[in-house]
Amino acid sequence: MLLLAVDTATPAVTAALHDGTSVVAESSQVDARRHGELLLPAVDRVLDEAGVKLDAVTGIVVGVGPGPYTGLRVGLVTAATFGSVLGVPVHGLCTLDALAYASGIEGPFFVATDARRKEVYWARYEDSRTRVGEAAVDRPADVETGGLPVVGAGGVLYPEAFPDARGPEHVSAGALAALAAERLAAGADFLPVTPLYLRRPDAQVPKNYKVVTPK
């Protein structure tokens, strides 16, 4: 097994290789505006570090969000393209699940990432492998954590709502790949490789715009 994992649902542009036992190479760079420029070089770096070619990959893992529209689609399109070219399966995972897994917390907690518009994407976890319910998007003050720890950038950005903020702040493709390897070994299901937006894109067609067509 050699899994290539990528995620662009948060400001972190991250890629990793996992051999079914451990992460063999990983690259991450935080830049919310350059997902399209940074992802393929990150993939090249992890392949070079591991000393393998792309055709050695046996499966692709991708974070499906939730995340902002523009960044999120970069990872999904890249993963789908690799899967098609290589003829290997593409496995979708919730990005928040990878953050929860990386935290290693064994009691109840929350994960929250930046959703912009003064909102967070969030989900509640029973432990680092078990999400309770579906991911959601809300204003920080409307997320009732009951004082539980909050993992992710959302906790850091809104300390007044989340006083017990903890790391990691951004998702790691290494954690994404490790979680996928566990789930593959257990025969667990994966998410469809479709974006988990939770709300409409920021870009909208203007209302009452004038259409100019030749007569």
C-alpha cells in the first residue's frame, strides 16, 4: 500500500505519503490564497523525499471539507485527476475528522476551523476517532461547547467563544493518510469525493443584471 493524501480545505496546503504503517513523507505550507500554485509542488516534494514515482501510488486520500469553495476544489480536482490517470481508488474523508485524529484527545471535544464571514465549521467528537453528528457552520457564539476543548484554527481565532483552544491549528495530510489507512484496514466506508461546502459560495450572480445579446 502507498497512499497519497492531499487536503486544501483550510489555509494549509498539505500532501503526504503513507505506506500502510506510517507516514513516509509529508509537506505542508500555510497560505490561504495559493492552493492552486502550491499543491502540485507539495506532491512532487513528498514523492522525491520518499524516492518513488507517482505510478507507485495505490490509492488517493482527499479531505472533502468543509472548507471555502475556491481552496477546497483544488484538492478535490487534483485527487480525482490523479485517481483517473493512475486507475486507483480515491477516498474522501472529512477534514475535521483528520484534525480530530491528529489531536489525540481521548475525551469529548470539538473541532472548529475558519469558515470566514465570522463563522466556523465545526463538529463534536466523543474521542479522536469518533465524530458525533454531522459537521456544521455557525457563528462561534452559537456553538455550545460546554467548556470542552476546541481543536483547530477556529478556537484560536475566537478565544472569547472557545477559551480552551488546542492544536493542531491546521489539518495535516499525514494525519489524513494515517486515518485513511486505519479505516481501510478495518473495511470502513469513506465519503464521496464531492465538496462539503455547507453553504453557498461567496461569488454570486448579481441580481437584476443586464443581459446584452445580439439581435
